[in-house]
Amino acid sequence: MGIKKQGLLQALGVAAYCAFMGLLIGNGNNVFGNLGLPFGPVFMLLLLSASVLICAAIVLYKPYKLFIADKKKEALDTVIFTAVWLFVFVILFIGALIIFK
């Protein structure tokens, strides 16, 4: 698979995960009820930590394998293309917010 396509797929994975988490957080009271103190803030921090780990795994697993295989340029290019695609998705999302709001 090409590096550009790999970057796109990884960025799509992160965007899909973020969309899922956004829906979960947006409907948090319906799903979990009112957690209140101290459970609400603790839950959000745990969710943030888990989300960082999941996003890092999505973005960095393939580059890690490439780096270990001594394909350092391909590993760096994959991370860069993933970041570029994520930036494109952010711009598209902001554009959609402006258009549909």
C-alpha cells in the first residue's frame, strides 16, 4: 500500500474514532446519566488518556513497524501524510460548520 493511502486510512481511522467519541460525549447524559463529582471529571480524564493511546496506536503502529525494518524515510513520510490528511479533515470540518450552521 502506498504511503499517501496509508496516511489517508490512518487519518480516516482517527477521524472516525473522534466522531464516535464526540457522539458519545455529546450524548453522555443519556448514556451514563449525570455522574457528578468526582466521577464525571475522573471519567473524562480516563477517557482522554485512553483516547490518546488509541489515536497514537492508529497513527504510529505502521510507522513504528517501518522504522524497526530500517525504513526510516517511509516511516516519517507516513506520519507526515497522516498529519496532512488530518489537517485537511479539520479544514473540511470547519468548512462544514460554517456552511451548515
